[in-house]
Amino acid sequence: MSLEHPFAQYVRILGKGKTGSRSLTEDEAREAMGMILRGEVQDVQLGAFLMLLRVKEESYQELAGFVRAVRDTVSAPSIPVDLDWASYAGKRRQLPWYLLAALALADSGVRVFMHGAAGHTAERVYSEYVLESMGVSPAKNWQDVSEKLDQSNFAYLPLSAFSPQLQRMIDLRNEFGLRSPVHTLSRLLNPLAAPYSLQSIFHPAYAENHQQAAAMLGQAHAAVFKGEAGEAERKPEAICRVKMVHCGELSEVEWPKLIDGRQDKQETLNIDDLVNAWREDKVEEYGKLAIIGTIAIALHLQSPELDQQHCLDRADNIWKNRDRTRLASR
């Protein structure tokens, strides 16, 4: 008699039909993801598990359990960092102005750690490649992260460098034709335990799950909002609702539009335009408002007692006082 595979119980919990299935508890999710990360699961089981979660939509308890399992396997050292910035979506309509926002914050004294995954969706540009093109080389390992933060207050580390198992699951997107819960949980990882976490989602319905999961994970301060293309970038032409976590208290802040009308999709995403914006202030209104609006959200996360206009004014000042020599001339 053949024995049932130990992982089968977790597939069964999710797949027993409308009346028999349920979400995993946090502990079950942690153990299931732990088995996946340890290579104890067959590929067919992994595919079934991820797609059942995709159809059901993961709960915040499941997300918290998954994140804890990943953190169990990530041997990150103690590196001082202020702001964790997740970047997993990529851009296709507009340039990644959020990168200039992150670098300007770094120039203002905020230690920014960004992590992400590249190349999993066609026709998008990703932080890793854009930063490299601008002369900001991604870190290779944790020692490199520490050195870059000490040198310039900014470091980007690819997911593949600290969790190759998760990167492999993200890369399955092209085989599934769908995103999986890995795209969601990666945004919550905060591997260096930064006190402030900035996350973005593409579908507004996911914002509350991110917020609840961050609170369950004990994240001291977090901001989650629908950003341009799913990256943590303020859309100037849209009302922006930001889900906040502050020491266990959940709230929501609404930011009004910064500009009227809808920005057309750019035919090409020219990285030179980012460099010229940084070095020479050659930037159209939309790009500048995206940068300043994004910085303002990060400032409000760090200082929730400040009103929005104060945050926008400070953001504008941070942008004006950036180190224009940081990016290499192209």
C-alpha cells in the first residue's frame, strides 16, 4: 500500500470543493511553505497548491505564515536600515519614477533597502535592470548590501540572491499564465526587519490583506497603496488610498489627485529620461509629481503627525537637494 505524501494534506485543505475547502491557518501555511522551501514537495503538488491559492485568493493569515517560513530560511545579518521597499511588479506604461524617489530619500539620510524580482512578466522593465543602467549596481550578497548602505544609504538586492526558492516560484508565472501568492508574500518579507515598510499592490482588493498581514507579522510601521503598475509609485492623476499600520493600529489615509486627466502610455521607456531628470531637472510635470508624491507618502509613513501639504513640501525640498552626481552621465 502506498503512503500519502505528507504535503497532500495541504493541497486537500485548499481543494476539497466549495463546502469542504478552507483557508490554511497561519501555522499550516508556515509548515506548508517550509516544506516547499526545503524541497520536500513534488512539482505537481507545488503547481496545484499555488493555483488553488490563486483561485481562492490568499488570506492574511496564510500570507503571514508564508512570510514566517521564508524568514526562517533567510539568513540575513543584522544591518541597520530605515525603510524596506519592495519592488516586484515592473513598469510598462510609465518610467519607474519611484527609483528616483527612493534615491532622493537616501540622499536625505534615510537608509533604503529595496528588494525585488526581475523578468517574470514580458514587456516590463524592472528595478534591477534600470538601476544597473543608471550606474547603481545591485548588491550581490548581504555584505555588499551593508557596504552600499554605508556608502550611499541605498542598496538593492535581487530576490534570487537571498531566496532562490522564491525566485524559482515567481519564474513559474510564465508557465501558469497567472501570478501566484509568491508575488504577494515577497512584498511582505522585509528581510532586514526595517521599522518602516513601503508596499504597493495592483489590485485594490489586496491592500487590506497586506495591511492585516503586516500587522500580524509585527511590522511596526507600514504603508500599502495601489501604485502605478503595482510598484510603490504615486499616480498623480488618481486619488491614492494608503492603508497604514502604526504599532498595531490600522488606518487609512486618502491623498487627493495631484493632476487632472490621464497620462498616456509612453511608447518607449527611455532610461536616459530618468538620468536627465535626476542630473539636470529635465522632467515633465507628471514625472516630477510622481517622484514628489511618492516621497511624501514615505515621509508620512515615518511622521504620521505631519499633514499632507507639509509632507509634499518636504518631499519637494528633498528632491531639490538630491545629490545630482549620484547617477552616472550616459
